Amino acid sequence: MSLHIDEKFFKRFITALGDFFQGKCEIVIHDYCGGFDHTIVDIVNGELSGRKVGDAPRGAFIIAAGKQLDELPQKTPIYSFNTSQGKTFRSCTVFITDDSGKIEGSVCVNCDVTDLISVQSLIQNMISVPNLSTDTTDSESQLVRNVDEFLQYYLSQCEQIFKQPLYSLSKEEKIKALQFLDEKGVFKISKANILLCEAFKFSKFTLYNYLEEARKKKITID
């Protein structure tokens, strides 16, 4: 590891943090000094995402930043994302810098909140699903700072609206969700279809068929 950090302390800290969350929290240390192909130099509870030492970063915005990495904020907003295994995570990234402030790596904390979402759904099962709104609030613009987080933010919003993971929705609910995402401009993002297919667990053919249905009619929730 070439990062300017106390490696032994970091190892003890992330191990203790992983134990504190009883295996439901993945902590990853990335080293960007050698490029972005193999950045993970230490990881606790990597089985949650299936990653290991030597793997690349998950966030596309890290790789996209390239030489402009130092223009990123020292800490990313807390956001949610879904895995191909149907898990939902709350995530935060804090960058590691040298004495001059140059970004050399990062510490990423990803907490599995899938069970908490299920409990929330049980608690709120008597509450009606609100109408999907096309209004963009100030809080949304403050939370979303790049296209990757933009997409993950609205996928998280969909799951909060329907009180369950997107892959478990009925066909009609998926069409409603796609209408909401379409109105938010999600389909203007390059390769958004890949992440959407992973989140909804259907093919590109099904994705565009459902999207066409959503665009043909205005769908509202009673």
C-alpha cells in the first residue's frame, strides 16, 4: 500500500467497525496511486458485495474523474444503491489525501439496509402510496452531484415510494416507476439502461417495452 496512512490503525479500525455493525457493513480502502484497475487494498465484510482485495472501485464517477480526481469533494453525499443480488446499501466515501491535499485513495462505508427496508415496509403497509411527483426539490439538487449518484438517488426514491425493492414490483408498478424515472431525465444518462435492468431484474427488451407503455399513457396511483 502506497498511501500516506497508518495502515495498522486503519486495519484495526475497519475491522472493529465491521464487527460493530454485526457483518452488515462493508468497509473498503482504495489506493488510487497506481491507477483504477485494482484499487482495493483492504476490505472488511467484502462478501456483502462479492468484492475482494485487488478489485476496482464500484463508483463510475471515480474512474470518470481520472486526472481531475482532486476536483472531487473531500466527502461524497450519503446515497443508496442496489446490487445485482437485490440488496440495498447506504453508502458514503471519504477521500484520503497527502499533506498537500492530493487525493490518493478513499475509505468507503457501505451498509446493507435491505432488512431495514423490509421492516419499514411492514410498518407502513397501511399507508397509501403517494402520487409520483415530477417536481424537483432543493434537497434533491443538493444531494446529487454527478450522473452516477443522480441515477442511484432516483432509484432509491422509487424504492421509498413503493416501499419495496424495484425487482419485486408488479408489471404495472414497474411501468409507473419507469414513468417517474423518465420524467426525472434518467434515460438521458449514458448506459443507464444497464443499471436499470440490474435494479429491476429484467432484460433490455422488457425495459424498453415497459418504457414505451409508460410514455403512451399518463399513469397515476389511486
